[in-house]
Amino acid sequence: MRSKVRLRILITCGVLVAAGVGGWQLLPSDDVRTDPISVGTTDEVTSLDPAGAYDAGSWAMYSNVYQSLLTFKPGFTTPVPDAADNCKFVGAKLTTYQCKLRDDLTFSNGRKVTAEDVKYSFERMLAIKADVGPAPLFPTLKNVVADGQTVTFNLGGRDATFPLKLATGAGSIVDRNQYPAKKLRQGNTVDGSGPYVLKEFKPGESARLEPNPNYRGAIARKGSAVVVKYFTESEQLAAAWNTKQVDVTHRQMPPEFLSQLGSGKETARITEAQTAEIRNLYFNVKSGSPMAKKAVRQAVAAVIDRPAIVTGAYHGTVEPLYSLIPQGFNGHSTSFYDIYPEPSRAKAVSLLAKADVETPVSFTLGYRKDATYGAEAAELKRQLEKTGLFKVKLVAAEWKDFQKAYAKGDYDAYPVGWLPDFPDSDSFTAPLVGTDNAMHNGFASRKIDSLIFATQQYSDRAAAASDFEAIQSEVATDVPLVPLWQKKDYVLATDDVAGSQYLTDGTGIWRLWELGWI
């Protein structure tokens, strides 16, 4: 398992390569510049309430305006205390985890943060159990006890990954006086204790953040003011970059644009991180969907041509993925390649015939409305219909509507990207193929659940490799999903912005506070 994310900074058009230009240009300047840094992204904040969202855009916001008990330092995979003074497992059973809260924390509204707030935050998140919320991340959590400054988490089974989960957006601490116990908080304001204060939020448009003068925790550096600008499609983000409306971009620039990076055409600082973002095609296995039949799912897996998707819709900016767990993570295998090494119509025909499935199989494929995702969906439709075995109806929807639709079971198949919640292979197994998984596809397997439970037993995470491999073998056989690709992550920054190389590193934390003017 990686202990550090590999970063490669590409400097073009003379930035830092001219004679006499030193590393000092990567550091913020002592000169005072107070205008906010503008950061553009296509990720969307679906809810400002951490009990109501389990997506990259929302969690990026949470890591700046809320605190969790633990966090990750840039480039490292072991969590360190943030809102906590210290945390540890009690005993060797890995079923009791205890944290002592710092005593100098306040919410942005001035109220002191207490252990009762921590307890409340977890209990309400589990009680609300929002359709697209993070409750599936804590299947082992039985109860939370607050006693003075101490918070104790009692687990229903051994879970060595529990500290990693506390460091995610799901562990965000909210003010129990401001967030309803049984429903999500509405509106465009936040009461958190993170390194930033949310001064203004316009859904789908922008968020204005200013450094929190009362923040206390793991982050020593005070950040600059930031305005995050949200774009519906990647082409809009690229246009904003080209017209200098944003100083930094992260997720997602158009693949065609990314394919030209490093060619000398960009006057920018480009950071390339070998992250673990993946994309899978999920199947609705609930009764009534044609994908409820395993043979149909297997037949789809048998004919998908990943290289054609990679070179077509994504212009070579992603890599084919043949397993649930991506390359670079503990237990990665090639389970789908082992069973479906090349696209094979003959294999699909055999699978469907043995199961007495009539062809063509008609089904709906939903996808997020975006030019790139539309091209990907069209390529999947082309590949499947070319066999004569399938008839595919494409349905596009905006991100929020798309999430709600697949959670309700409106689609038979739907591709969704996934970023790990924390740097461990468990982040690709329990949330994606465990019972009551985050993809809401109705899939459940006692054998896979048992293997997931087994992986969580090991403090030495390398010891879980064989169980992770077994999970991937089961997934390739049952096919609740088909892995499509994994990709690198790119951050673009103008040459007068420092710290962009620390903005993201695969731990799920968006470090806006690392950005500063040069």
C-alpha cells in the first residue's frame, strides 16, 4: 500500500526554468495581497449539511468549513489529530476507539465545541440516513458516548479503518443547537469550526470563504481568501481558465484539454497527482430491472472495450481499469481481465443463451449531463448495440437529479466516478459492493460482506491483501459493476499562485488554505 502520493510538477513556458529563478517562487510572498484567489471546479456541493452528502464536491467544502476529529497531512496516509487532542484504540480488540477533544475550539458562531457536539453529529447522521448521505461508511458503529472532553466510539466488530473514516467529511462536527436532529439543515449557511468561514454561498455558482481567525487544530498555516466558482460542464471551466476568470482549476477540465498539457502551450503551473479516482458502470440489480439477471451483467462485461473508451471520450487521459481496487492500492488485482480479457460477442452470446435470456436486452443507461460523459455513454451504447444483443436508451440528467434518480432505481445501468474517502482499499469495497452500498443498486452478497469484515480486522493493512483479492474475484463473477477506468488528477494554477501542488493528494481533503499569492 502506498505511504505517500506521488506528485509531479510540470513547469511550462519558462516558469521556474529561467536561469536564476529559485524555489522561493513556489512560496507565498510577504507582500500583502488581499483579493481572493479564484478556484474553478465542476464538482458540485449537493448539501452544506454533512449528514446529507457523500460526494467529492460537498466533501471538498466540508474539509474547509468543518472540522473532524482527525485529518491527513499532505502526502501521508496516517491520520493526525485536528479537533481532537489525541485518539487511540482502547485495548487490542479494535472495537473501542476513544478521542479527547481539544478544549479551545469554537464554532464560527462563537459557541464552544464540546464532546456532546461530536456525539450528536454522528448520531444525527446515522439517524437521518439520507439517500445520498455518508451513513453507509459506518456499518460497524454501534453508539457514541460523550464524557467531559472524551468521546468514545463503540463498534460492533473489529475495524482497523475506523480512524481513517473519522478523518473524512463524514466525520464533520456540527453545532447541535443549529442542526436539526431528524432532518437536514436547509439554507446556504454553515456553523463549523474549520480553517475557513463560509461568508456567502450561491448554489451552483460560487462560494466565498475567508480564513477563520478562531480556528485551532492541525493546520498551522493561515490561508488566503478564496472564491470557489462552480461550473456545470468541463468546457465551461476550460473557457473560464482561458479567459482568466479563475486562478486555479481542479476537477474536471475537458480530456482533450488535459491531453495537451506539457506541450508548451500552457503558461501555467501544472500539478499531476497519481490519485485513485476511478469510474465504474453500476447495475441496478433490483427486481424488475433486466440487470437483476447475473447473465445479462456478465454479458455486458464480456463486450465492453475499455481502450476504445479511453482513447475516444477521454483522449488518453485515463487508463483502463480491470478491477474494483485501482492500481497502487493494497490487494489490487486484474479480476475482470482474468475472466473477460478481450471484448467477446461470442462469450456474451453463450452467457445469455445458457440463462435463456431473450435478445436484444433493452435497458436504460443514465449518466450525468456533460459533454465528456455524454461521449462515454454514446460509446458504451455503440459497443453494446453493435453486438445485436442489447438495445440501450440513454438518459442524461444534471448531477443532483442524476444522484436522486439512480438512488431511486430509475436507471438499469449508470456510470459514476469514485474518489476514495480515505487512503485504504476498504474505501473501494465496503461503500461500493457492501450491503446497503453508496451506489444504491440493491446488490448484496453475504460472502463479500464477510470478506469485507475480514479485511477490517488487520491493523497491518498489508495482511488484508488476500481478502481484498478474494472480494475482487467475487465482484468479477457477480458483476454488480464493471470497472471502466482510473485516472490521474490535475491542478492548474497561474504562475502567481503558490501552494497548488498541495491542494489535493488522494486523501479526499481539499486544502484551500495551502493556496497563496506569490
